[in-house]
Amino acid sequence: MALGNVTSSPKILVFSTEKISDPAIDMAGLLKLHYPPTVYTLPVPCSSAIKPRWILHALEQGFDGVFIAADGTDCPYGESCTEKTGAIVSMTQQMMKEKGMDPARLKMAAICSVCSEPFVRHVKSFTEYLSKPSN
Amino acid sequence: MARINPEFSDELKKYGAFDANACYNCGNCTAVCTLSDEDNSFPRKMVRYSVLGLEGEIQASLDPWLCYYCGECSTTCPREANPGELMMSLRRWLTAQYDWTGFSGLLYKSLGASVTGFLVLALAVIAFGFSMDFRMADLLHYGHYFEMGAIALVASVILLPNIIHMWYQTVRKPGTEAGLKTYFTCLRDLLVHMFTQKRALGCDDNQFRWFEHFILVLGYLSLLFTTVFLDWFSTQSMFIIVLGYFESAVIFVVTFDFVRRRIQKDHEISKHSHSSDWFFVVWLFLMGLFSFLVRLFIDLNVLQQNMWLFMLQLIVLVQWALLIVPFGKWTHFLYRSFAMYFQEIKLAAN
Amino acid sequence: MIMEETKKKILEYDALVVGGGIAGGESALNLANLGYQVLLVEKDLTIGGKMIMLSKVFPTLDCAACITTPKVSEIARHKNITILTGAEVKKINKLGEHRFEVDVLQKPRYVHVADCTGCQLCEDVCPVSVSDQYQYGMVGRKAAYIPFSIASPRAAAIDIENCTLCGACERACPTKCIDFTQTEEEYLVKARSVVVATGFNLFDPLKIPRYGYGRFKNIITSMQMERQLAPTRPFNTILRPGDGKLPDNIAYVLCTGSRDKSVGNPICSQVCCMYSIKQAQLLMGALPMADITIYYLHIRAFGKGFNEFYAQAQDMGVEFIKGKVGKISEKENGNLILRYEDIEAGVVKEAEHDMVVLSVGILPNQGIADVFENEKLELDPFNFVQQSDMLASPAKTSIDGVFVAGTASGPMDIPDSILSGGAASAETTSYLRRGTL
Amino acid sequence: MEIEKGKTAKYLKEKRPVPKEVTEQLKSFTKTKKAILNALKEVHKTIPELAMELNMPKEDVVYQLMSLVKYGQVAPDDIDDMDEYFYYKIKSNGKN
Amino acid sequence: MNKKIGVYICHCGGNISDYVDVEKVRQSVESEAGVLLSKTTLFACADSNQQEMVDDIKDQHLDGIVVASCSPKLHLLTFRAVAERAGLNKYNYVHANIREQGSWAHSDNKPGATEKAIKLVKSAIAKVRNAEALEPVKVESVKAVAVIGAGVAGMRAAIELAEAGSEVFLIEREFFVGGRVSQWDDLCITPETGKELVTRLYDEVMKHKHVTLFTGAELAEYSGSVGNFSLKVKVTPRHFKLQCDPGALKKAIEVCPVEVPDEFNFNITMRKAIYHNYPSEYPQLPAIDMKNCTRCGACEKVCDSIDLSQKEEIINLKVGSVLVATGFDPYEPKPGEFGYGEMDNVVTLPQFKRIVHYCVDKLTYKGKEIKNIAYIYCVGSRQVDGENKYCSRYCCTSNIHTAITVKKKYKNIHNFHFNRGIRTYGKAEVWYDESSRLGDIYLQSFEHDPPVVENRNGQTIVKIKDVLTADKELEVVADLVVLVTGMVPRKDNSIGSLLKIPRGRDKFFNEIHMKLRPVETVIDGVTIAGAGQGPKNIMESMNSALAAATKSFSLVASGALELEPTVAKVDTSACSWCGKCEEACPFSAIDRVGQNGNSIAHVNASVCKGCGMCLPVCPENALDLIGLSDVDMESMIDALIPNI
């Protein structure tokens, strides 16, 4: 569906977490680590609270990719976060496959509260992946 | 690879240095110094070498002689490390290094040795006078010959070898290869600097200091000439007599001002006086004054009755000629000029 | 009550905070949040101290205003805090534990602050133009003026020294808040504790004539550069005050008036290295083509994130030269020649720059000690307020019940000032509690 | 003692005469202001151009001109070809 | 549905407006559904603008506001307060982050940044349109604070908290209090020694009946949230009864067969398994180190006070706030780093301080007299290749002070400081001056060319290319090489990982904002103080301890707290209890309750922390977070969708 789109850069929705990964994304700005402005962030309390339907909604409505900036082991709500977020991702990817979407349009990585550089690296490489004509 | 010697700064302290260790190497002193340039950036480098105790580097350097001590580096030093005074002390230390007899070092480091030296010479002169029954004519006669002899002796036995030593340390040893022609062509600088101290004009403080110094040097050299070669004390020539009066007056008037400043300490350069500085200015003052008075007494025809004055004059003269000139601060006049000369040679050779 | 004292307004507070900068503000706010009644006395027309004047702050590059203004407005609105601006503490007498008697003198502002809407109409009509102290003399301001747009209170004031009393402002004022009949107000404050947060003064570079500040117009102080970079800046961009040229080769001279016994200040000011590095980074953003050179002795990048910030400036291309600038001379075109020893090369050099910023140091703001009458507020050898128990209770002074916050006790950066303000309020709290138990 | 609101300056003037320097200063500012505004009437100018024309030290022009910018009477225009000096122009009526 | 929305777009004095065309943003959103007014402002957070917003809300009867400015981490609370002052429910205000995630992140792409800002503001408008008035969850706050770490910062904070009127539990992992400062002798700023300072603080702690000190105690478990934390503290026994006869103790130490390196002296000496760090140390009761004890029982035979049967205890505590002051570790040089571990005369600064402490008239180490000491700075700090990029702040001053002490205490000492640029900031500059004047020699290395320590013919040589002597190679024969090691975070990060305190790039605990909230962490109710937050000297640690105490106290002072209403909510009509949410909830906030004969899930609002973990697991989509419903999320996503 992105094929007919004329805009230059793929649109990515990032789910960040209020206490851990969102500060890292803020810091990326602070450090002027540039990344494409077509990356939009919506903070949630914890990455394991993201409902698959939100992800699907975003992808269906026009986002080229969704990136979950998960808490990883730093999650203030408990160790199980990573595992639970992982489950959400695989469940959603399953649903994406069923809908004929490339499951690689959903990505997840743990972004610690100071992982500004890894965040920028992730969204840049994700952008690159999504810009490939085959996608 | 140079090895650090922390004891060296203690040695330098005996030559009058103090607080140089406080230096935090900001380079302010070098930057404010108007005589410092890209080829010779000082005094910080010398401060640094002194702190580290790199004696070889200091001996090979002419920088201490290139400084004419305006005091700006010391007044503006953020650490009050007194680089100006350090440079002064290095000149004393270098004098001691150049001097093959070792007397310089002894006199600089020990006030006792200096005083003893002065006393011994004074007693020797008195003994000599005694042996002559204080006959004025003989004394005048021998006094005159003493001057000539002393000049010849000091110049050939002490000063010349020391200058050669200095040359070896600062020119030859660091590897400067200069042809004879260079030595010849640069001679002009030697003479100019020796007689004019031109370089001091580059200092940032007032030029009056240079002027005073300049006329003092001229007065001193011409009085030397007048007494030794024109035989001032025995001449009948009105011209020479008046010239001598004038020259000796210049000396004691200017040195009086120098002494006054050292007492009042109103300028940075006169704040810190080493004993060798006192000896230098006071003896120069006494020489000028006594010479003046001796001639005056001759002219008034009262010297015969006042032999003590002549004896005093002779004592001061002997002390000056045998202690201050070969080993004391007087040598700076020579080394400075030669430093400029060697510096020109080094520049020309590179 | 004695007759002559009846003129004075009598006020009672739990704590008197002297100085409305960031440290004093932090103390006042903490105390007020715990329910204590606080009187904040500020000499200037606005609270926020020096910080509110700054551009951005290191090492996070947050804008100073973004941090100061909300704090300032929280202070201004707090129901437990009373603010007196344009007021000075004249006398403090300690009558006993928890009993301080303080004389405060408030100069007339000639404006009723409560009625002023900050519309600036008075400013428009005022015919007078004098040097603007809030822009460190780089531009003028009117005699009827609002200090600057984010001042608190954002209200006009009349500079009576320079006013021609033409009355134009009064006629223009829509709320009729200008009132030339105002007179000095004297207050007698009964306070149970005192926090001294009187901040610092900047070194005056006129004391180093060989730098030529004042004579050479393109040499400015770091505070003037700070203003040029701030959102409430005097020019529309960075300009040389000598001729209005956009500078493209700017030099910073560190340790101007710090670590320098020859000007009587042997200590390090702790912030100059970092604020200069910060300004250099900001200048590289504002003037992308400009070269920035910082002449330093030692870079004191010691705090959290500071060394990384220093490395970042190096990566951005800021040039760092180790060597103290010895003297500065001016060329015909207004450019400046800096003479220094390049320590790494051991050689004296000269460099030309078209603008020079003197990174001036922090000096004590000395008056406060004289205000204490019957007990002595001890000062340290550098004339900052002496911390009597520096290790265990850094906010304590020689007088029980008087606490010190921020740079009044020595140079420090903003995070340290804020922590110190927090410490002062903590100590004040326990002191006040000792009074009630 | 009732003093009318909005006319209090007169009251203070009686009590406290305005120092001479203040009025002098005002005169000199008004003069400079006029001169600068006059010079900018026709064409926009840079600070060195203004300094030359008004025969004023450049630093004084910077100070006075920037004050006028602040008071909204003058506005910066383009920058010169060398990217060195801004041109300044009169701000019409205080509205751009 | 809110229809009267005010939108405020901040210039941030150029921080935003330099890259984002704020006027364009304003124009693009002014006709969005529900937007009644839209404004740009120089500083949204300035007092005058706040007042303007209050007036707007009141005059125009706004029912929702959007502020587009910096990160909400800075000013969310500021604008919530504005809303409240104007009588608007604070949850009807939504923030758009167009600085950190807008102008700054995309300063290289102004049109892109503007476009993104428009989308972010529209998204915020979409959310505020659906926003409801919410009431914060009110909880009772336990008027007690747990202070973790009884070093000087922890003890000082405990004293302050007790004086302010809180119950304090001071929890120390070691058997003795005082932390690192007890290992220092002279402290440079005052004549007081570390021991004396610790003693003073300990006495003060003991005076307060509201402070309970646990030694040998570790935080084992933690649950709950601000105002109401439950802690389980594991207390290891000392194996000593309270009274102990000094003679018998001496004997017990003598007979103990176990010898281990004494960590108190940084392993330069040995101690027994029965030990105390120094005479009159606090608490004045020795302890047995059970990790090394062989339980041979020899000590029990000579000393009645020893009781090897004492058991570990678990203590449950309820507190409203936790203050973490766990301090630092000195950097441990790697084997071979400047000869450490390979040459027998290379020690660290902390070790050196202990050596100086034990040598009375003559400075000796391993039997050899020390005259020439080479100090190598920045070991473990400002690493060019390693990962510690930060400056450890205290080491220059501390080392110079030690060098002065050594010079004054012993005869004929020569100090050589191999540094990277001395950082004696502030008043500490006078120590640098004094040491220079005493004849200490400072040598500075280039960043990429550190000094070299080598063994040549049995002599230890330190070589350097000296910045201060124009790159000249210099060398010193050293009798002892002291590595001036910096501070690193505690090796044992169990507290940090238990409490989930985020760490900064330097791996120290991170505050929320260095200037706005310098002692708070993102974990509500957990504050930090002292060198655990980053290198600090004692005075700076004390300042942060006092500031953190104030902050922690303010959380428990009133006995009640308001918490975010963002908790999970069950759609009772959709739920048909399957138990998955109960399983997913890490806080046991979900119970099974009966409703009309059926079982459904119920959320206990005061226990729920609003993490949302229960949301995706519900097969019926019966769970939502308040303020983060499907409608909220999807309308926000829709607003972000490109080219609509």
C-alpha cells in the first residue's frame, strides 16, 4: 500500500515508554542526533501495554512501520516486561501475516533511558529497510 | 630523554630564586614579555627547566641573558611565581657555571664568603699601604699600575676563558656550526650591545631606565679609560681633569638613584635584591664618589693630609677589580653582550 | 512601640530569604511547601537572579529560561511566599534563638505592580534612553521600562535617576498604575531564621588593562555574550559591538580574573570553562561559518556529563589552545591581536580574532556580612560566606539560625546551587522545628 | 494631600528638580536619534555607512541603532554581499 | 467531547522557533475540530504566559488545552498547575513534545520538523478532544523513610529526616557505618578526619529515637508505590552478643585461623574472620565474616560473647519513600594498567592513603623506604579508549591534598604528579598552589599519550611526553607509583536493579533532571543522594543528601499523596473472567469478583500502577487504561497519519 505513496521517507510510529525509552528519545534530540522527522513517538507507560490492535490500526491507516522502544530489563514494572512485549510482537506479527503484511514492518528493541544512539541507529536502519522498493 | 632533578630548585634558591615552583605553566610571562619572540620564547621555558632541574638545557640556553628584567612578567604572574627574579637568579647561576675558578658560585651562594673576600682584600690593601709607609706618590703610582695589571690579568685569566666556556656551552655543544666569517660579521652586534644595551629599549617599562643604564655604562667605561690610560689622578690636563670629574659624578649620581630604588622597592625589578646586587651598586657608587673626592682632594691639595681617603678609594677599587668584576655582577655586562653575539651567530648559522 | 518606629511596617515570617536568585528561590520554595511563611527580599527589580539572564545551561543545553521561569512563577504565586523586589536588607539583629529583627528598605518603583499589565505603552512613549543594565550596556532602555520580557514580576519601573519627569508614561498608562508619589518603604521584619543567598559578582575586566576591555570595543565579557545568545537578546543576532559586524572568528580568554593572584583572586571560578564551552557550542549553531578558539589553562570539566560535553565541543571543531593570553592589542579594522604562549609548542604566538570574549570569574558579593549587627557573619579567606561546618552541614554559618545557599558561599554551578538551596532549606527546617518543639 | 492619579510627575518635579545631566542626555539622544532616522529615510544602510555619514564612532552607532531597533523604530534588513554587515531600515509606523 | 480547546505553541526563545515555523503550526491547527483559540508564545512556561493561559481558560471557558513545547518531563507539572489554577481539570491538558522530539531532533530539516510538529500538535488535540476530567487516586502515605546506605550522605539524610519529623530506617549492608569516608584520614577542607566525621554523624544518628539503624542488612524485596512501599530487609547476624569483653575479643581474634585481605585497607593488610575496622568504630561491636569463617569454633572457646548460632533475620518495613545513598567504588585498575598488579610498588590512591595512615615517621612500603612518589592521574576516568569518559571530580584535589600531607609528614619526599590537566576547581585551587610551592612537580601528558611505567634494571621509571615542556620526553625514578583512581558506580548494583533506578551514560544513578529535579528518579518516591549519583566530594554529597531528605520528607510529610489516575479499568460487560489479566498483573491488583452470578475481573485502583500489562492479554479487549483507551490511541494515531 505504500507503493502509491509519494512521500520520500517511510513513516514510522514509535511506541516509547514514559520512564525509560522516551527519555532516551528526548536525549537524542538534546544531543542533536538526527533521525528522519517522519518518525513519530507515542509514549505509553510500559511496552507490554501495547495492544496489537493499535499496531494494526497504525499500519492499516498509513504507517509504513511500527517500532516498539521497549523497556527491556530496566522496566520499573517488573522483569516480565521483555517477555510480555515479545509475546505481543509475535502475536501481532502473526496477525500481520494473516493480513498479508510483511511482519518485518513491526520491530522491537530494548531502549534504555540513555540509549539515544542505539535508538537513532534502530530507526535509521528501520527506515532504510522500509525504503527498499520491495517493501 | 631527560631525567628530572627536583633538588635543582633548592640549589637555585641559593642564587636568589624563590617561588618559581609555584608556576602552573600558563605562559602569561612569555606572552607579556616584549623581548620574547618565536625564536626565543622565555621566561616560562626557563622556569620550567628550573623546576624540572634540567641543568644541561639551561646551560645551553642564552635566554636568561636575553632578558633585561622589566618586571612585567612578575607583576602580572597569576601565581606570583616571580619569573623575572628567576631569570636574574639563572644569570647568577650561569655566571657561576661559566666561571672555571668556582669563585663566582661561592660568592653568590655565600654572603659569608663574599664578606670574607672583601675583608681580606681590604686588609691586603692596608698591609700594602703600611709596607709603603703610606707614601702618597708610591701609592698613586702602584695604584695606577695595579689597575692596568688587574685589567689585564682578570681579562686574560678569568674572563676570556669564561667567555670561551660560555661559547662552548651555548654554541658549540648544542651543535651550532658557524664559519669564521659569521663570527666576524656578527661582531658588530657584540659591540653595539656592549656599549648601548640596545635590546633593553624593547622592554615595556619606561625608557628612562635604559637611559640611566646607558649613561652609566658610558660613564663607567670612559672613567676606566680616563683613569687607566689618561692617568686622571696624575694628569695636569684640564680637559682630562674635568672629564674625570664629570664621569665619576655621573657614576655616583646614577648609582645613587639605583641604590635609592633598591631601598624603596618601588619597582618590580628593585623589589628583590641579592647581596651581589647590593655589592654591585654600592661599590660602583663608592668608586664614583671616592674617585671624585680623591681628585678633588688632589686639586685642593689636601690629599696628603687625608691619606685615609685614598686608601679607601684603593680598597674599593681593588675589591671591585678582583671580586666584582671577575666573579660578581659586573660579568653580566660582558655575558649579555656575548649572548647577543652568540645568538646572532646561532641565527646566522641556521 | 517607640514613636519613630511607627512608620515602619512590621512583618513576621518564619524565614527571611535574602536574594531571589535560583538558590534563594529553591530554598524559599522548599520552605513554603512545608508550610512555612517566607519573605524573599531581592535587591533587583526581578527575581531569578543571574540565571534568568542566561542563554542555555551546560551540559544539557536546556534553555536557562525554561528552567528558571517556571520556578520563578511558582515562587511568585506561592501563597506562603511574600516577595519584596527592589528591596535591600539593611540591618539584621539576632535577639535570641529564632528571633531575628531585620530592617528592610524598599526603593520606590513608581509603579503599582498589581495594576501593571506589562503592556509596555509607557516604554513606547518615554523619550529617555539610557544604558540597559540587563543587557550589560550593549543597548539602551527607556527610563520607564520593564526589565526584560521574562522578568518576574513582569511590571514596569521608573528609573528615577534618569527620568525627566515629563509625565508621558503616566498619560499613556491605561491602568494608571504609574505613581510618582511613591516613597521609600521601610519594613521591620521579625523572622525566625535567615537564609543568605546573595549570589556573586562578576570580575570586572577593567582591572586587567593589558586586555584592553573598555578601550577595544570588540572585546566583551562572557556575560555580555551570554546576553547576545539569550532569547531576550539585545541584538537580532550575534554582533560585534564595535561596528555591528557578524563575527566569524571568536576567541575566548579563560581565567580572566580567576586563578590570578595578581588581581587578588587566587581561586578557580568553577564555571567559566564550562560556560565558555557551552557558548562556543551555541555560537557554532548560531554562526555556522565561525571559528571559535578557547584559550585555556586547564579545562575544569569535572561535573556530571561535563567532560563528555567538552569532548563534544572538540568534536564540533571548537579549537582549544593551552596558554593564557598575555595581552591584547587592536588593529585598525577593529580586529584583535592576542599574544599568548602556545604551551604545547613552547612558543610565543600572536593570533588575530575579530571578537574576543573574556570569560570573567566569580567574585563574592560582599555586602551581606556588614548587615549583621550584633553577631558576626564570618567570611572565608576569599570573602565568601564561611561555612562553619562544611562537611556535615554545608549550609551552616557562624550564626546559628543563619544559613547560606548557592554562590554566596563560593563559586558553584547551577545544579550545585540548587542542591545547596535544598540543603539550606533542610537546615532551616530543622532549626525552625527546634524552635517549636 | 490629594494628588490626581496620572498627573503625579508634576508633583515629584516640585519636590525633586530634574538634574541637568539628565536633560542634556535626553537632548543628545534625541539629536542622535533624529540623525540616524534621517540618514535611513531614503535607503537602508549598514552601520559603517551610517558611521561614515554621521561622523560618529561606529560603536556609538551600534549602541544607538540597536536601541532604536529595540524601541521598534528601525528594523534589520538583508545582510551585505560579504555576509558581514546587516542593512537597517526604518520600521514603518511600528508595524513591520 | 471537548469543543473549546486552547492551543499554545511555544517558541522556547528560539529553541523551537529556530527550526519549526511555529506560526505555520498555529495556522495548521487553528481550524482543527474543537480548537477555539490558538496562540504562539515566546516562553509558554513564563509567569506572564501562564497567567494569560489562566485568563483564557476562565474567560473563554476552555474545556481543554494543548501546550506544544519541550518534553513533558520538564513542564507537565507546570501546566497541570496552570489548568488547576484556572479551574480546569488537569487531565484536560495534553502536552505535545515539539522540542526534544521536534526542533532539536530535526534541526537539520526545518520543513520536516515543522511538518512533524503539526502532526504532534494535531495528535495532542485529538487526545484532548476525548479527554475526561479525572480525579487523582488518593493514598495514605506512611510517615517513614528508608535510607539505604549509612555512609556520610545516608547518615546525614537520616538525621535530617528525623529532625523534620519522619520515622527513619537506615539500612547499611556492611557491619560498620561510615562507608568510604571512614577509610579516609585527613579530609582536605577541614582539619577533621574521616573517622571523626563518621563518629560525629553516628552519635547524632544514635541520639534520634526515630532513626533505626540496621547493619549487615540488605534490601531483599520491595513492592508497593510512593507513599506505601513494603520492604523486606535481610539482616545478617554479627555473631556477637551485645556486650563484649575487650580482652576476650583480642584472644578470639588471635585464635581465629582464617586470614583474608582486609578490604577496609584496600587489601594492603590482612585481617581475621573476626574483625573490626578500627578501634572505636561504629557500631562498637566486632563482627564475624561468615563468608570466610570455617566455623572451627576456636573463638567461641575463648570469648563468651561469640554466638555462632545467630540466625539471619528478615524484617518487614513500611515506608513512604526510599532514599538511596549507596555511594561509589574506587576504580580497580586492570592488571598491568600502569604496572598495577605486576610491579610491587604500584598502588592506588585509596591504598596509598591507608599506607600513609599506618606509616608514622618514615614512609615505607613492603619494607622499602619511599622518597620519590609518582602519581598518575585519571586512572579509570576520562578514558580515551575505555568506557569511563567522565571526570571523577574529587581525585585531583584529594590526591594533591594527600601529596601535601606526605610532604609535611615525612622528610625528603619528592612528589611527581603525572596529570592530564589539574582540575582543582573552586577553592581547591589553593591546594594546587600550595603543593606547587612546596616543590611538587607537575607533568602533563597528552590525551592520547599517557605516561609509561616501566622497570629498568630494578628501578621503576615513569616516562612522559610533557605538554608543559613542549613535548619533551622526561623521566623520573620512582620508589612508589600511586594510581589516582577515580570513582565508579558500586560493583554490586542489586539495589539499583531491585528499585529499577535508571542509570546515566556514566552508569551512575540518574536523576530526572539535573536542575529541575536533581534528587528525584523516575521511580516515584525513590530519591538519590551522594556519590551513587555521580562523583562528588563530601560537601557536595551532604548538599545532595540534605536536598534528597527534603524531597523524601515532602512525600511523606502530609500523610497523604495523590497518584496518577492512569489505572486499568474493566469493561464489565465484555469481561467473562478467564484469569489472564490476573496472571499478567505484576502487582496483584486484579481480583476475581462476582457480578450478577458471573465472575468478572476487578481492578484495585490503589494497588494498580497503571503499567497496562493486562491490556493486550485480554481476549475480549475488556481492559483499558484510563486516559489511554483505544479511542484515545487510535485517534492520536489517526492524527499522525501522513498526508491527511
